[in-house]
Amino acid sequence: MSRPKNKEELIDLSSSSFKKLNDYVDSFSDAEREAEFLKGTMNRNIRDVLGHLHHWHLMMTCQQRAIHGKRCLS
């Protein structure tokens, strides 16, 4: 899909990408989902990766709000 050109296309792309991520995570067995990564990595498991992704999203949303003079949502 090409870059979204309007809000509707952006929402569609975001929804599609979120579904792909969920489907990918669901494709792992429970044991694979709980498996620990190699020592020395920032993330210990898939849950850590998803948690970091979520918090990066929140930080970017906060930054965009601040650019437009709005308070960050907590």
C-alpha cells in the first residue's frame, strides 16, 4: 500500500498493520511467547518488545501534542 493521503487511509493502514502484528504474535505458541531472549539484550521477551513499542507510541503522541501547544495525556 502506498503512503496514506488522508485520515481515512491512515486509519485503514494503521488498523491493517495492527492486525498483522497481532496475527504475528498469535502465530507463536505459548512457550515461544514466554521464551526469554539471549542475555545482554534490552528486551527479555516478546512482552517487553510490545511494551516498549507501546511506550514509544505514547511518547511520540505526547511530543506531537506538545508541538501543537497541548498538554500530554497521562
